[in-house]
Amino acid sequence: MSAVFADTLSTPPMTLSTRLVCDLGDPHSTLRATTDRVGGAVLVNAGGEVDACNEHTWRRLIGEAAGVVTAPGTLVVDVTGLEFMGCCAFAVLADEAERCRTRGIELRLVSRDPLVARIVEACGLGGVLPPYPTVDAALATTARW
């Protein structure tokens, strides 16, 4: 049995608040997401769209996921399934990355989209949200501090 699989078996499942589950399950919501634990990391897989209409749900999702990570763990946010990320989505990630950093946790953004990487750099967020090409790469990389 692999070490990652064994860690996953001994880790309790991630539970989201009832409010967040309702918001994500709303048939009119354009944001879809799942969360999971992988060893000491929490993984958020996002799909659909993040814009001003669902920024509050995105903020709650990222905040709740970050809240269950313990240092020196990692919060991995995989946005490869998002078709659209408004500026608000990047702002939420940058804000949470700073909060995580003060707790000894690293937020890692996963995206293969060159546009995401360009926006991160153009906004001066490269040091806070460097994109990883895959979830495996984000999970395998050791903390940089």
C-alpha cells in the first residue's frame, strides 16, 4: 500500500458547511467544486466559472478548505476545470494565500492555462500564487520557505 493511500485512509473526510454545499448545489450556480484530503494536503477541484455573481461562494469555499489544513500542510486549488476566472477569483486566492502563509501553510494553484500564468504575473502575484502544471506536481513540491 502506498504511503499517500495509507495517509488518505487515516485522514477524516473533508466536510463543507451546509451553506456552502447548498450554494454549490444550486442549479443556477455556475461554480462547481469538490474537496478532498490527500495526506496532509487539502485539494479543491474547481469547475465552471468564478465571477462577481458567485465570488462569495468562491471565497467561502477557499476559506473553508484552508481552515482545515494544519501546518505544515498545503492547500492545492486546481482551477483547470474553470472556464472563466474573473479578477475576483485571483484576489480571493491571493488573500487566502497570505492568510495561509501566516499559519505556515502554502496555497498552491494548479493550472496549465498560459492565460492564468500571465494574469498571475501581470498582477504581481507570482511570488504568492506560482502556478503548478498538475496536482501531482503541486503535491510533490516541498514548501519553499
